[in-house]
Amino acid sequence: MSAKRNLLFLMERPLEPVFMEKGKKNVKFDVPPRLLSDRYKGRPEVQDRFGEPFGERVTIRDNISLPNLSVPMSLGRDEQFSLFIPRHKRIAGALIDIFMGLRSVDDLLTVAVYARDRVNPLLFNYAISVAILHRPDTKDMNIPLVSELFPGKFMDSQVFRQIREEVSVVPQESRVPILIPTDYTASDLEPEHRLWYFREDIGLNLHHWHWHLVYPTDANNDAIVRKDRRGELFYYMHQQIIARYNLERFCNELSRVKRFNNFREPIQEGYFPKLDSLVASRAWPARPANTRISDLSRDLDQIRYDINDLDRWTSRFVQACHQGWVEDPSGNRIRLDETRGIDILGDIMESSSISINRDLYGNLHGMGHVFISYAHDPDNRHLESFGVMGDLTITLRDPSFFRWHAFVDDMFQEHKQRLPQYTTRQLDYPGIQVTNIQVRTDRGPPNVLQTFWQQSDVDLSRGLDFVPRGNVFARFTHLQNADFTYNINVNNTTGRPAMGTCRIFLGPRNDERGQPFLFRDQRLLMIELDKFTISLNPGDNLIRRRSTDSSLTIPFERTFRDIDTNRPGDNTQELEAFNFCGCGWPQHMLIPKGRTGRGFECVLFVMVSNYNDDRIDQDLVGTCSDASAFCGVRDRLYPDRRSMGYPFDRLARQGVDRLQQFLTPNMNSIPCTIVHEDRTVQRRRP
């Protein structure tokens, strides 16, 4: 376990040499000269200079053949790194394969030490993270947060001047958190800035980053990519992000996001990130309002694509949805049926290595990100790197992300709209009726949910290179909601015990004009809040469920966890519980912001489906399955046989225009209100 933990130290302070102390306990790596980079090779006095004082000394073995790093080293150490750029994906895949192919943790540690100061720091941390999450001998480890390792991606560049002053001048015991402003990317003159708390939320961006670590697109090891229903998960996770973003827009008196489906029209929304990379050589570039994407000619990144390529890939994707089949490289037709169709299309859209035909269907999703991220300098005449739309860790910050993914989701709906509608027989659970629903906070009236602002601290010491050691905290403001409880009455008239799956969704009641939604539009805006198995005795049953138990979310302490504090001893059962997965929607973003005063009117939907039609027979003991809705279950099948988003993933049967007409006896819905209190509370730091 100690050897595995040492791998995590290599991810810290990514620009400092590997032999400088790492971690809060000043771990010192004794690096054999052969493994040192050329700058420090043959200069033992440099390594010895940083040898005292230190805590634990780690001796790095030097008894294996070192790999050829020519491909990983082809990306410069001061360049930005993007998994959307095909060349960068290939480079990352090569480094992942090197790390995955090593026989033992000790061998991995040796090669990681050798690679760390030679390859791009962003590339190294991504590749070692994927390897740790997927190797059988390391996948129980909890990796550090990317916000701690590369804090420049997540907060105002002016904050770091204050941070450097704090750590250089103020003793550790007297340091105070540095406040990150909430309005540094735009003013209230920009309507999109009303959504700053959603797009720029650190936890939400961490979720997106961690999801793509769990589901990488490329690796020679097929098992890393070929996970159960990964294409469908790509569709559903992003579809839910767009649905949630639209609800937040309604809360802020804005209309639904406009999809970016005309590649030749200007992108109305600008974005000025005001972020410093701290790793690459330049700050993140801005994109002014009304910028147009252009044909790309970026020879350094081996990118030459025309807008016509996006048109062609779009046409082929839509054609496949309309004709009901896709074509593999041998010309065979693969049906897009009700079960596998969306999964196949998800792999095609993301252009993962398991895409049915990359040459034919291209890379629509990824290259859309690339086109937008280079809109400010498409031919590299100004020597500018890509914008935040090109970086998975922070791409959600840009308003254009949501316009692009609204288009991507629209492509998936071309398939979903052509599937047979669910019949009442497929929806109903005979003998089971949801008779009443109520939701309550610890204070306040029933069916009224409450949100407010909260300030929390995040430790940046792992990512601050060449500054004194010790904790340094930044304080950021984020949305938070009061905990609440569902009280659901279910009547079982079958005369015998029954098992069901309780599915809870939340959606808007009215559209932008204040008119009640038609079901065909409302279904695309229903956001999943929870899904869990229930046991029903004959007669009336009261189901109580806390919002903090959601199968969608992970708690705040897990989103921003410190992997060193109060860590249990090695080889203990407590450590196994400590090292859980970090993928999951942040709990503090479970429900939309709502509105002050009268609140935001929603509809809460509950369905109890037949567990015999839902269940997947598998052992989940010892797996992190508590945030499975978006993340699946590691090394297992997705724990629900139904289509993701069921029952709202298809058009309704004939005669259904409104949600009330859609309901069967095992469903129910109630109006509820989300009230935002414009107050700020401070989270108590452990």
C-alpha cells in the first residue's frame, strides 16, 4: 500500500523536480541518476540540496528496462494538453499503455518517476490517473483532485498573487483563506453571467473531468474503453447536464439554450476566462462575442479540418438514425435497435476507439469542441493555444459548451424519436399505485425546496510549485440546498410482497412564456434526482428517502476530499472504505437554484417500476455504486436494465399531450417550488 500511495505523491507540485519533497509529510524520493532528467543528471548536489528536512525517504528501484518515451515526449512540457485533439489523444493512449503494461506497482513507480519530469505535466497526470483507476493492483486508490493539482484552471489569476504572498510571508498557523470573487469573468451586462454559479462551479467541472477519467476514449488495452453501456452513458450524462442547465436558465429568467447547429453563424456568446495555466506558457485565450468558427489549419497539432467535415459527419449520423442502422468498415449493417442503438451511437458521436466505424462517421463531438476552442486563432497566425472549450477539466465554464451539447443531444434525439413509444403495459406495474407524494425540508412548508449560497475552502498546496510548504486555502462560493426528505405513499394491492424501483425526476411546470409544457418538450427537461430499490408489503407503504442518499450524487466531502487527512492505516478494512470512487454529481448541485420571493415552479415526478424488469443480477459488494446513475458501477454492469432516462427517453404514446395524461397508476406527480434565499453561509472546515 505504501508503494501505491507513493504514486500519488508524483502527481503533486507538477512543475517541481521529482526529487523535491512531496506531500504534507515531506516525502523524499531518492532517485537513481539514470532516471533523472538531463538537466539534473550528474549533479547530485542539486538533489541533496532538497534532502533535509524530510519525512519519509522512498528509494526508487532501478532494475528494469526503461520504456521508449519518444511518443509521449513529442508533446512539449510547456504546451497545453487536450483530449479533444486527435494527436494528443494518441500521445495519451501511448503513455497509458506504457503504465498499464508494467508488471508491478514497484515497476510502475520506477517508470512514473522516469517519465514525470520528461513529459508534459498535464499529460502525465492524466495518464497516471487513468492507469491508477484501471490497473487491478491500484484501482482501489483515490486520486488527488485536478483542482488541487492545477488550481490555475479553476480560479481567477489575480488570486495567485495573494496566495504567493500568503505562503511566503505568513506562518502556516496564521494563514487565512483567499477569497475567490464570484463575478470576475463578466458583469451583469452579460446575461450569461447569471449562470456563473453553474458553469464555473468547481465541483461540477470536477465531475465532468472524473467521468472522462473513468471512461477514456482511447487505449490499446480494449478493456479500458469497452465498458458496459459507455456510449449510452456518454449520451445520458451530457443530456442531463443540458436539461439541468436549461432549468437553471429558467430560474434566471432566460430561455432555453440555443443549439449551435449552423456552423457558419457567429457564436453570440463570448467568454473571457481570466485564468492562468500555471503550467503552459500562456494564459487561457478569450473568445469575443460573435466570433465565427473557421476551417482549421494547425500544423503543430496536426489538425487540418474544414467546416464541411462537420457537415458531412452530421449528415451521416442523422442518416444512420433515420435508416435505423450503421455500417461497419466491412460494409455490414448493424441495426440501431431499442437496446443497443443508443450505445452504438454514443460511441460513434464521441469517436472512442470502439466506434463502429471511425473513418465513416468521423469525430463530430470532439472536433466540434476543437473548432470552437480555436475560433480565435484557427490558422495559428497569432501563436495562440486553444480556449477552455478544448480542455475537459474546465470546458463547462464556456457558454458555448451548452450550445454545442444542445446540438449533440439533438442528434441523439433523432434516434430516440424513432423508437416505438412505451405502451401502458410497458409503463404500468399492475397492483402498485403511488397514492401520494410529499417533500419536506427540516424547516419550512411542505413541497417547498430551499437553496442558498455557501462558502467553502479548498487546499491548493498540492499544486503550488516553488513556494514554501504548508496548507494554503482558497475560499469559493457555490450553490447549496437545504437537505430534504421524500415521503412517498405506495399501495400494494397484489396481496403479496413486491419489489420495485423508485424513480424520482424533477422538471419545470411552465415554458419561457409561462405556458404549461407539452409532454414532448417537458420530457427533455426532466432531471433525474434519485433511483433506488424498495420492498413493498401488501397494503399501504410509506417510503422515506433523504435527498443526501441520492444515487446520482456524492457528498461535498467526497467531491473535495483530502486524501491525506485522517487516512486509515495500510491494509485495513477502514482503508478500503476510505478509497472510494470520486465520480458522481456534486450533492450541492442536486436541485436548481430556484428564484427569490415567489420561487420557481416545478413538478416532482415519482414512478415505481417492476424490479423484476429492472434488475441486473450481480454482486455489488465492495464496489462504489452509490453514484451509479451517471457513473455506472466500476467493473460491473450498469445496475438498471431499462434505458437511461426511462420513462422520459422516448416520445409518449398516442393521445398524450401533457404529463398528467402520461401517468399510469404506478406514477404520480405534484407541484413543488424552489425558493432561493440570497444569503451566504460558511462551511465549517474539518
